Amino acid sequence: MIKHSVGILLARPVLKRIVSKKPTHERAELYFECGNRIGISPILFDLRGLDLQQGQVSGFVWDPSEKRYIRAVQPIPPVIHKRILSTSPKLATLSRHLGKGLFNPPINRNKWRIHHLLQQNARLRPHLPDTRQGCDGDSVLKMFQRHPAIFIKPVCGSLGHDILKIEAMGEGQYLLQSHQRKGQTLSEDQLKRLLAKKSSKRGYLLQQGIPLANYHGSPFDLRVSVQKGAEGRWQLSGVVAKVAPPRGMLTNLSRNGKAVPARSVLSHAFPDKNPEELLKKIGSLALDVCQTLEASHPAFADAGLDIGVDEKGKPWFIEVNFRDLRYSFHSAGEYRLFQNTYFHPMCYAKFLLSSQQPNPAV
């Protein structure tokens, strides 16, 4: 069988650790295992190894006989699975030439922009938290007229960095929480001063706080891996729950959250509901989100969605991750689902190779 080359574009520090056989969130060996099963040959490379003028990449392939990664120089693969979030003129040029052959494409990850795109879909609107631009004191106080709890998030950010939760306590008092601080009570004037200082530094948005369902007293949400696969269509690769630490407000594993199998968490949180029915609703929402975003980004093919479930069992869209780190599945012991998150993109790459004629690289 002739094996066609598929590129795996990684961040330089990640690639260096992989080649040195040091631990990293990327399980690169799975790309090669999956490629061997379906007849494609991955090559790992970073942006520095991409030479647009020569039309080639310098990277690494796995040598099974020597059991190590070896340097390889190849023509730019017609299909590349991009596993970085950074953008650059070089990457923009590559995207123009490969079209759908580069997935995911460079995407503007501004949360306000994503919210605006999703609002265009009437089916999604009931599942989108009330969201507003900015975080000045007047906007926050106005939002408290509609919601008892509000999150302040950077418009561009990930891993739970720089997120605040504010709750109205009554009589002009507000409880401020973050990952760093357990809780601080502020007056209205103190809150306004804090927000004025914060809003002057970077862009933020306000978001309705969803009363998330609890698992053993801690709030949880769900990471839903949605990817295109062998038939070129969106599919669910897996769902796993992320549970906040005791007295914590964030479920991110990078903020001491814990990954737990989704069915176990849903069965505990909703003993009177069928967990399969809940998972069906969650999966349907996640697929609808990805299909909606694909309309603006045709090469979009791989996402990790955070979906919250409120105390009544209603699913809410929280955030889309355009480079799902995937390790939550492994952390929860969901090894088959973890492998799916590597296998399905490789199957999609083969689909692109067999069904499309990507433009030749520069």
C-alpha cells in the first residue's frame, strides 16, 4: 500500500519534547499508530521547518526499527493537521494554498466574535449564556439586574486564565472570586474601581453565570470532542466531565479540576434522568455549534467544546477550544475515547487525500 504523507504541525517546544521522548500533552505515537492502520504516513514539524519557497517541510518521522524519531525532509504535504493556535504570515499563506487541506485553519478566537456567530443560529440561542462586551462598572451593575452571578472573561484566553466570578450578595455588597482568591467582599464603589482598572488593560466580556449541576458538591461541565472523520462529516469522538476542586469555581484541569467519566457524573447529578438522553442533547448541541462555525470557516474540522449542564438538566454552550489538548479523556481513564481524538483526524486527513485535490503548495 502506498502511504500518503500527512503533516502534523506542532509548536516548537512540543516537537522538541516529543523528539527527546519527554512527556507532553501530545501523544505523537498515536498519530503514527493510526496512520499505519489506515495507510497514511505522518510527519511532525513546526513552523520553522516549513519552507514555502522550496515547497518542503523539514520534520520528524517515526522509525519503528530503530524505535526513535528521525529527521526527514519532504514536499509540503497536501493535508496538514494544525495543532497550534498561533498565527503568522507564513501560516496564512499556507492556509490560502491548502484550503481545507489545512485543518484547523487560522481562526479568530475572540469570544465575543464566536458568540455573535453562534447567535445567528436560532436553535442555539436558548443555549447561549447572556453575554455582553466590556467589563466597566455600569455594565456589570446593569447585568446584575438580570442575573445573580456574572463571569468576567478575557475575550481571548484559555485554560481559565484571568477569569473572575462576581455574585450579588444584597445591600450593595458583592462577592468576588477567582482562581487565586477564595472570596472577597466588595462594596459597589470598590467593585467599580477594580473593574475600571481591569478594563483598561485588555478586552473582556461579561457572561451570565450558569447555576451548574454538582457532582459531590462541586460544579462540573463537560468537554465534548467533535471532529470530522472518515466520511468527512462531524462526529462525536467523546464526552468527559470536568469537576471543579472543592470550593473551586473553575473546572479546568489546569486549575486543579478533575476529569471523571461523563456517565458516572450525569447519573450522580441527575438520578431521575436517563444519562443517555442527557448525552444525546449535549452531543446534538455540540454538533450544531460546530456546523454553525464551519459556515464561516470551511476548513474547521476539530474542536473541544465546553458544555455546561444546569441544575434542571439543560445544556449550555460555554466555550469552544480550537486546539483541544485531549488529555482530559486520558485523565478520566477513557482510553478508547482518548484514542478516538487522534484516530478521527487521521481518518479525516485520509478522506481529504482521497476525495479532494488540494492546491499545490507554493
